[in-house]
Amino acid sequence: MDKPLLKNSLHLFEKLGAIKCRSMFGGFGIFSGDVMFALVVNDKLHFRADSLSQPRYEQLGMTPYIYTKRGFPVITKYFAIVDTWWNTPNQIFVEGEQAYLTAKKDQETKRNQRPSRLKDLPNLRLGTERMLKKVGIDSVDKLYEMGSIEAYKAIEAHQDSPLNIELLWALEGAILGKHWSVLSLEHRQALKEAVEP
């Protein structure tokens, strides 16, 4: 984390509390708690946009970050800020705080709109859904009721080869409505210890 722009950005948003960064989209996502609201990539600070801020960002000439996934371009909701904003760091903070509130609201909305299928939960795919169904966990409600540890143990009992511990973290993230990588190291370690013989 020796990039000046990233360090400056993290310092600038300290007032939002619990600021941290994590590798994301080929750059570094900036989080307050478990809410990602900004992105530093290609020596630019980007803010998460929503339907209200995006038209304004576009009017200012701000462009979204685009990265390549499996050979296809993916347009993100993160818009590179105007360079002149660095002359007024307070403006950057105000915009960043708004991006944080936007991202937090989106996260809460997603949590309240529970998917009906297991594969549509964060971190889970069709293969995971099939594994869960083989052990009798055939609905989102059943996974929530059983919890990640018991679900992992149930899958493990039906497998010939050892499971990757990331599956446990993925299940926990799915239940909490977030990507498993934002679970704290302590949280992940506690889960790991709970399933170790």
C-alpha cells in the first residue's frame, strides 16, 4: 500500500470510520466497515454512482471504470473524479460521503430483497446450489436456518475429497449478503476453527 493516491484517499475518509482497502477490480476498493464506496485504480479515485449521481457525474465529464472479465468489458458503477477536485479535498470528502451512503443503501436494499434461489446469493454458483441440494438444503430459508457451519459440515460428509475452506466463508457471506472477502480475518478464523476436527 505504497501508492500515494491510495494513502491520501484512505486518510481523507477517516472521518467515515473503520476505513480499509482491499484488492478489487485490478485496483483497491475503499470500504467503510463492509461497505465499498470508492475505488482507486489506474492512479484515479472513483466513486460509486447511483441513478441520481450518475447523470451529474456524466455531465461533469466523469467516466466509469471498465475492466475486462473473461475477455469481455465490464462497466462498473465507479466513476473517476475530476482532477481539479484535488484542489478542494473537502469537496472530495462530501462526494465520497454521498457515495458511501449510496452504497450502504444499495447493500441494505439487496439484503431485504432475498433471492429465491441459492445460486443467486452472493458467492454461490449453480455448482454450490447442487451440492447444497444433495444434502437436503434446497432453499434459501433452509440455508439461513441451518447456518454456514452446519451446511459446510453436511456437504463435507458427502464428499470424497477435502473441501476448500473458502466454501465455508462463501456460505457465511451468502447468509450475510456480502462477498466472503470482506469478512474479517478473525471471523474467517473462527469459522475455520469451528469445522476443524
